[in-house]
Amino acid sequence: MPRMDDRFASLRSATAAALLEGPGTTPSDLRVAVAAGTPPPELAALVQKIRSRPYSVTDRDLDALRHHYSEDQLFEIIVSAAFGAATDRRAAAQKAVEEA
């Protein structure tokens, strides 16, 4: 099956650039690592939970991190993790469609 044109690729690319490389309260390399699913050890449990079962994330998960990260930083970390998970799922779906 031929690959269809991806009319949203430029929008996804712009979103990734703004989120992962743009200014923020967390360093860009941290946001990139979180999106890739390779966060520093103190964020590993939260990022894994966001990537595998986001519905189960609670305030308790964040409370443990609030002594080290501000609310704005936690927001950026959470959004980066969710974006990375969505990107991985989209890539897997695209591969499945192409192989069908």
C-alpha cells in the first residue's frame, strides 16, 4: 500500500519544536529525554505511568516530586511525556497501516 501524504506533519513538527526546543522552565534536554521515555531516575516512575497508564496518575505521584520541581516544571514534564507517548503510538499505528 503506498504511503499517503501526511498533511499534518508540519504541524506536528512545529508542535514538537515549540514543546521540546522552545523556552521553558525546564531545560530542553530534559523535555527531550522525557518525551523519548528516558527521563532521569527521579522522574522515571511518573513518565512510565504517563506513557503506559495515564489515567492512574494522581496528586500523590506529583507530591513526591514537588520538593524538586515547580508546578510549571511539572506541567512541562507531564506534557512532554504525553507528547512522546502520543508520538510513539502514532508511529506504531502508521507502521501497522503501511504493513497491512
